[in-house]
Amino acid sequence: MKKSLFKILFFILLLRTSFVFGFTFPKDSTSFADSSVVSDSLLAPDSTAADSATNKNQLKAVVYASAQDSLVFDVKSKKMFLFTKGDIKYDKTELTAAFVELDFISSELKAKGIEKTDSLGKMVLEDLPHLSDNGETYSGKELTYNFKTKQGTITLAENRQGDKIFRGEKVRKVTNNIFFVQDGIFTTCKGNPPVTYFTAKEMKIIQKDKIIAKWIFMWIGGVPLPIPVPFAVFPLDRGRHSGLILPSYGQDALRGFYLRGLGYYWAINDYMDLSAVGDYYFKGGWGARSRFRYKKRYSFNGEANFGYSYIGIGDKGEPNYTRRTDWNLSWRHSQSFTPTAKLNVNLKYYTSDYLANNSVNYDKLYQQNVISNATFSKRWDSGVSLNMNYYRSQNLKSGAIQEKLPNLSLNLPIIYPFRSSFSSPAKMKWYEKIGLKYNGAFRNQHNRTSASDLWKLGIQHNLTLNSSAKIGYFNISPSVNYREKWYNHHTKIYDFVHPVTDANGGTSYVDSIVTSRVKSYDFVRSFNLSFSASTKIYGMANINALGIEAFRHTVIPSVSYSYQPDFSSDKFSYYDSYEKANGTVVRYDKYSNEIFGGVSGSERQNARFSVNNIYEIKTSKDPTDTTSRQRKIKLLTWSVSSQYNFSADSLNLSDMNLRYRTSIGDYLSFNGGTSFTFYDFNGGRKINRFLVSEKKGLMRLTGTSISINSRISGDKIKALANSTTDEDSLKEKLRLQKNRNNQFDVDETDTSIPWSLDFTYNYRFSKPTPLPGIVSSSVAASLSFNLTKGWKFTFRSNYDFIREEVSAPVVSVYRDMGCWEMMFTWHPVGVYRGFRFNIHLKAPELRDIKLEKSKNIFSGR
């Protein structure tokens, strides 16, 4: 009865044109998943050894199957057949094909497509086998596959791994990730056929690792290159792989033919790698460079570089004979010990001509100073922060070196000694707002030139006492600043007067000035007082027109006063003096040459006045758009300032300075400044008489500067939806057009060309005296545009309007050619003029397949 019921149910399922069927065979199965429902003696395990061995290959997971036409299950032989668009899913494997045969005993399946006649009477294959296994896809004409061993064979196979495609007349899968391919094709280009591909009689593919092939032909545009490569290894994984670094070659006018960049890259592990390359010049000379990189995520990263070059130009006895060695060493390191403790290192050491003789970077060739820094910073929850720094500056032209080691700074947070913890901000007394802040520095500095070698050491303390209060409409801020410097040296100047006898027997005396540093332990103390007051005045106007709701003008007047005594007086003992031969006494600051400098040599008592003006508008909301918001737009900012020195015996009033700034959205910004003097001049010397008293007007222009910056760009080319050009899509478009009764709807062509223009104009006019002034005027521009979607042009240059000359122009062209790309860079004029032309494959693992041509600075450098 049970057997009859099972046959009836199975027959009903087969009558359906499309269905899904799920089943499983346990390892010791004697029935289907639910033995209480169905059992069959044909499914009972056999006691023979052969059957026991067979059971080892039986499936252990549910198999889901569907077919458009029919599904036939042979219970006796434990086989299943799927007809017309069969689909099988097992674990992480899925197979679709026109016909599928699955053997549950051996866990093997066979699949193939179906032959049909197209509209032209030509036999074509449809519904070819397509297998997806654990993220990898395979397709071909016929396929055999074993679910358990993961082995199989594919005829006319194709496999895709990312942007890489493999094809072969016959492909055999021997393990989960190893394939043997007969008459194989490898490419990273799209299209059928692809523009560029590689063919080989025999290939071994190790997935996510590499392709090993022998006797490889490279095809470009359907034409093979005449000379094959006997053996090659193509990396598949875009991660790091150890291997050779291929060199570039060319010719240099002075060094002859060269090979540059031949070396080896070693991927040591997941955290570090090492590369080493060398250069060789056939007229004499060689170079070597290495780079070591390391990184541990969320902890530290860095790299170390070393370079050495031996340059040989000409032969002994020739006028251009040169032999020179240069080297460089650099180290970059960044590490976070904790969220509040960090270390950043960027050290660079060069011989003076290393960059000039070895670099092809345009900016580095003009570099005059090399800056090194190493900084450790630590911040505590209390607000205390500590910075330790090493600084080194090297002038490549003069050879002068300045080093600061160590350079320590300590900052303490502001404290309020008179504030109660129970005080609220609104009810604080004036003395509760008094704050005290400290910062200190310790610095050891080394200055070395060709003529001197000097060390300087000093400690500086800064203590600031300030407060703030509001009286009426004014904000009042008094402040007292105290500074103390500790030195272990000071300067002593001696004047040795020498008698000189002239030809007539007369005697005169000349000065011989000698400066020396005297070792001593000195304290240099200074202080200053300051007071400032400011307020704000608002002017409002309601516009409610043209999308503008309101206009506001803000005026911020401020006045400040500062006082500092004359520390050059004898009571402070910071100044010394010597007497010249003519009886003139010269006073000098003993600490002016020390690391933190000296003190002011005169009393300072200044009052500063300034007025800032800000013009703004507020836009209106769009009543038709509920998501619109009001915006504040700053139209113009300008300020005027001057100061008066009460301590000066003349020319107390300083120049008046006018500053202004405006911008038009993100497209244009305008900055400028102008200065005026109130005093008259006698020749080229300013005199203590106002222009207005001499009836020459109130002020005279002494200088102005203007800077205009702009960045404008066009719309980007929009990606075309459904931009595929394969045959099926073209047929679909033609079918749709025919259904429109010849009334074709033509899509609008996007003719916008993406472009951008960076523009900077600088103008400066300086006329401190009535004599003719100095004018400078220059413009720097960078234009980038796409002629088409695949062409991009960039032009950068500077033009000096005064000298009427162009400086440092650069032209670059980029061409996207599908799986290839072309780059051209040209410096047409200047000391480092030259060009570089390069065409190479886009795929990172194939970028060494290239065509390159260069000249002058880009050749052999």
C-alpha cells in the first residue's frame, strides 16, 4: 500500500511543468528523510563491501532541484534527470543547464546545453551548463562534476574571477582550487572577442593565487605578436605577491643607455614587505634603492627608504669627466600607543645633490630644504599635555643644518583659583573669573654651517593671568603676561681699538669688534600688561523679496591697550655696552642670539583701534518645498585698523591697514589689503609731519595686495543606463522600435564635457616712500577637461605679467582604452624640461606589460 501511494504521488509531481524537489540521503540511510512515510527495499543498504564504499560518496546535505519541462527520478539506480532549464542546488553549489543527470550513489552529475535552430537556420547552443561553486562561476558546452571530490571536466569552458576571464577547449578541475586547461585563453579585457588576451597550449590555474603557462602568445586586436614567451606566471590575487620587478630602459645624453628599476619585491608576511631595485648606466654609473614597509592595523605603520647612487659621466681626461656618490635615508613611522599618546616620525637625510641627480619628480627637483620631524604627544584627562619633538632642517644648496633635540613643551589647563565649585556662571563675582594658565618649553638647538658649529640651550616659562567681564554692552578683558627664560650662555662684545699710521705720519684709530659667547647661568624676566574692550552693533533690514528675507550689517569696534617697560635700562642688567673708537657708546642685548631671544630694548605703550564690518543676508524658505531651509550667506567682510605708540618720540601713529574679503559661492574668492600712511616724506625718509598739515591730503597709499582664487567645473558625464552593446541588447532595441510603428523615440545625447579650472591671480604694489614703487603680477592656472569620456587633458602653468614669461608649464594627457590606458606628461620649457609617454595594461598584475618612451629629465633619472 505504501509503495502504491508513493508511485501515485511521484506521478502527479511529474505532470507539473515546473516544480521544486528537496531530498537528502543520510550516510546510513535506508529510506528518504522521513522513513515513517515512505520506505523501499531498493533503498536499503547492501551488506557488500562495494556498497559500503559507495556510501562514503553519498550526499550529506539537502539537494534542491527544479526543471521547466520535467524531472525524472530513477529510484532503483538512484539517479535523477532534469529536462529543459534544470536547476540544482546543493550546499554552496548551484548548477543550471538544459539537461542535467545526477547520480546520488557516486555524487556525480553530467550537464549539457541544447541545440536549436535560430531564425537564420543556423544551429546554436542554448542553456549551456553554468556552475557556481562557493563564489566561483564556471560555464561550458558540457560539464561533468563530482560534488564530493569537487573534481570535474568542462568542455569549451569559461571561468570568471573578478575582472579576469579564463577560457579553454577543455578544463579539468583536480582539487578545490587547481585547474588544468588545454588550449587556454586568459584576459582581463571585456568583449567577445576581447581586445587583448593571452593564449597557451597548457595552463595551470591556482585560484586566488596565479596562472602558470608555457609558450604564451599575446594577441592584440586579433593579431598575435610574432614571438611567444616560453614561460610565464600571472598573479590572480590583487594582494601582495613576491616576485621580480621589471625594469624600464632608455637612453640618457650623458649616461648612455640604461636599465632602471630592476629588482625584487618580497611580501614577507601580512604585516611587512621589502622591495629592492637597481639602476645601471652603460657609460658608467649605477644606483640602488630599497623600501621596507610595515603595518599593524590600529597600532602602527611606517616605511624606511634607502638610496645610493654612483654617477660616472665621461672618461678621464675629458672636460665633462665626473665621478660622484650620493645617498638618501628616510624613515616614516606613525603609532598610537593609547588614544591620548601618539608618536609620529618623518625623518629625511639627503646628500646635497641626491634629488638633482636621481629624482624625476618635478616638485622635488626644485626643493631647497629638507625638513625632518619626530613628535611624541601625550594628553592626560586633567588637561595637561606634553609634546616632545625632534626637528631638523637641511638646506640642500648651502649645506646649512639646524637641529632641535630635544624640544619639549608642557601645557597646563587654565585654572580659576578664586572660583567656588558652587558658583553658577550667571552669579559669579568678577574675581571668580580670573584664570591662570602656564606653558613651558625646553629646547636644545644645534646650528651648523660651513663656517660655524654652534649649540644653544634654553628653558622658557610663560604664565598668563587674565579675566573677562561684561560691563553694559562692552566685553572687557584685562591680562597680565609673565615670561622667564633660563640660559647657560650670553653674548659679550669687545672693541679692540688699534692705532693706524697713515702715509703722512698721522695716527688714527680703528675698531676691531670681537663677539664671544660667555658661559653663565642667567635668568631673563619680562612682563607686559594688556587691556581690551569690544562690542557689537547690529543693523537689520527686512527685504522679503527676490528670495531674500533679511539683510544684516554687523559692526564690531574694539580698542586695546598694552604696556611693556624698557628692559634695556641698567636696573634690569639685560643689556651691556662697549665704546667705539670715536667715543660712541653702543648698547646691545646680551641674550638676543640665544634660543628664545632677548628682551625689548625700549618701552612699549600702544593703543590699537579696529573696526570690523560683516554684511550678511538670510534667504527665504521656498513655500512650495517643505524640505527647504533658510541659509545665511556672508557677502562681504572688511576691517580697518591702526595703532598709536605713546612711548615713541615721533611718528607715533602707525599706518592704517584695510583688509577685505568676499566670495561668490564656491566659485570665486577675493582677498585684499591696502595700507596708508598719515605722514609726509622728505625724499625717501618719513618725517614727523602729517600730510593733512602740509595740505597734501589725509593719507597716502603705501601698498596694496590682491588675491583672486577661483575653481569652476562643468557637469560630469552621466553614466548611460543599459549601455551594453551586445547583440541581444541591440536586437531588443530594434524590436521595440518596430513596435512603435516607425515613430522612433531618440534619446537625448549628453553633450556636457566635464572640465575644471583652478585660477589664482596675485597682484602686489609696494610704495612705502614717494619714490617709484615695486609691482608684481602673476597668474597660476590649471585646466582639466575631458574631450570625450575616455580622453582627459590637463594644463598647468604660471605667467608673470611683469617679466612677461611663462614658468613651469606642464601638459598631461590621459586616455582610457578599455583594458589599456595611456599617459603623457610634458614639461616644454625650463631647466628640467622633458616628456614621458606610457601605454600599459590597467590590470595591476599586468602593469609591467607596457610601451614607454621618455626624454631628458625623465630618462635615466
